[in-house]
Amino acid sequence: MSELTHNNLTVSRLVALIGEVVESNFFAVTVEGEVSNFAAPTSGHWYFTLKDGQSQLRAVMFRSRNRLVVTPPADGLTMVCTGTVSVYAARGEVQLIVDSLAPTGVGSLQAAFEALKVRLAAEGLFAEARKRPLPAFPRTVGIVTSMTGAAIHDMLNVLKRRAPGMRVVLCPARVQGEGAAGEIAAAIADLNRQGTADVLIVGRGGGSLEDLWAFNEEVVARAIVASAIPVISAVGHEIDVTIADYAADLRAPTPSAAAELVAKSRLELESHVDHLIMRLQSRITQGLALYRERLSGLEGRLQSAARIWPARGDHIGQLEHRLERAMAGLLRRLEDQLGRNAGRLDALSPLSQLARGYVIASRDPAGGRPADFSELAVGEQLWLRFAKGRARTRIEDLSE
């Protein structure tokens, strides 16, 4: 005791003394609690938290012990763990070194999740028949998430890269803790009242079962189902499944994946337009070839008939002349239609913009264009494509 009362202890010495007291008095304990924050890194060890209604305790089960476990722990399961209590010196934390464990049943949160899932499914809230497809080319996306989380930054980065012209309406809400579910539901309703968004993304980044629990509450599920705007649920990581995922029109494995679903890249759009142009040109060309083939066949039949019945040659000649005029008129109409369609296609082409005085900037003659202003640098050479010809220039100054 003299060391404790008369000398100044270092932190490590104090932690060591506490560890001696704990480990000498709790060398064999059996603890029951609900598993949370379970992690199994590549080292093979298991790390998790045991908790009840009032407290929680960190636990670790080393690889040499857990390799024989039949039922591994999982978030939400109630487990009975036997082991020793020690103090982790690096953080000064009490932890349970687990030697053996066994499940006793489903934890309270997991039980509540399953019960709500069954009840809402019975009401038809998860039915595939009521789920709507996403708009092919949305102009405005509404996002319900936290302003401070990493999820909003990930989604905005994806949208800026893939669809820089898309409008984003953010309705912030808490996504964790008491009252978060009500804020999420209110944000969904608010975006519906505004009516400017074509699709909604509702979600947050990863976390434990408790962290994601707001998306497992009934008020959020009913708000998603009541939304007149299609909803994408993007909660946590790919392995995380919530009630919101079942209620939404579409589930995305991550917030970034949700942003990619609503923002088709410029290259995808250009490829789609090119494909449509090729299909239209092919069908028009095939149609003209078919009509020419029919005309040629009819002319052959008329010439043959004229040889067989010379007496009716004049009449056949008149018919041939009438047929030629009719086919010529048909071909003119088809050519006019082709011209109109070509004009519409030309209006969609970036080259038509060049004819009105615009230019296309690219990094090389092959047409590799910078995706955004932020990629440019002073001194960089660019190729400018005009309606007729190209010019090479150098960037002397940049300003937004």
C-alpha cells in the first residue's frame, strides 16, 4: 500500500495493478449477454461486445479457442460465454477472454426485427407487385441522410463524376439514436410535398445493429411505402439488411452504389444514342432496299408480259409508266422521311452544336475529353474541335 499512498504511479503501473486485482479475482466466470459489433478479421480472432439493458463488456475469443465453435456469435444473438476477465493494458479496458461460448436464443433487437418483418410482410408492404421501377434518366434526386456522415460525401462524389448536371435536393436527418426514425420519416414526407425529386435515396453508412436500428422502425417503413416518389434504400454495407430495404422500391448495397444507380454515366448515354441511330439507319436502309427489289421484280414481270402479248403492249406500257410514277412518288416520300429522321438525329449530335459556333475541348486528337473543370491545369495543351477543322491551344489561366 505504500506505493499507492506515497509514490506517484505511472499510468501503465496503475493499469498493471488493476489488472492484477481483476485477474486474481475473476479467473473463471460465465456471462450471458447479447452480442453486438462482432468482427472476425484475417487474424482469425473474434472480437465482439456483450451487453444487457444497462451495461456492455468487450470480449475476445482467440483463434486457438474459436476454431472448434459450432455456432459462431452474430449480432443480435444472446450467448453464454465462459472465460477469464483481464485488463487490456493498451487502452486500460476490462475485457472478457472467452474460452467457450454457446447461444441461448435470439437477442431482443433481432427478435423485434423478425417480429416487425413478419407483421409488415403480412400487410403486403414488402410485396413486389407494389414496387415501382426507377426513372431511366432522373433530373433531380432527393437524399435523406446525415449531413455529417461519410455517406453523403460518397454519394455527392459519385453524382458529380457520373452526372454533373443532375440536381440534388438534400433533406438532412439524424440516422442514429433516439428520435432518428421520426426525422427520417419526416424528411421522406417533406421531399414528397416538395415534389421536385424524381427518385429518393434514403440511407447511411455502416455500423452495428444498434447504429442502423432507426431503419428497422415501423415509422420509416410506412413512410417509404407511402412515398409517391420511388425510393432506393442504401443502408450500411452489403451484408446489412434492414426493414427499410424490404419496404423500398429498390435496395442498394451501399450509398455509393445507390448514387451509381440513379446517375448513368455520359459514356453510357452516348453509347445508347449511337446504338439507336445505327438501328434507325439500318431499318431505313433495309426498307428502301426491299422496295427497290419489289420494283425491280414488277418491272421484270411487265417486260415479260409485253413480250408474251404484243397486242397489249401499249396498255402494258401505260401500266408500266403509271407504276414507275407511283414508285417514284413512294421513293420520294421515303427519302423525305429519311431526311426528316436524319435531321432529328443530327439535332441530337454534338456536331450540330459546333455548327452554331461551339467548340469541343479534348486532351488529344482522338477526342479524350476532360470530365470536369477541376481536371484542367495551367500550361496543359488542349485540342479545340470546330465545325470545320481542329486547333491546338494552351491553357494560360483558369478561373471558375
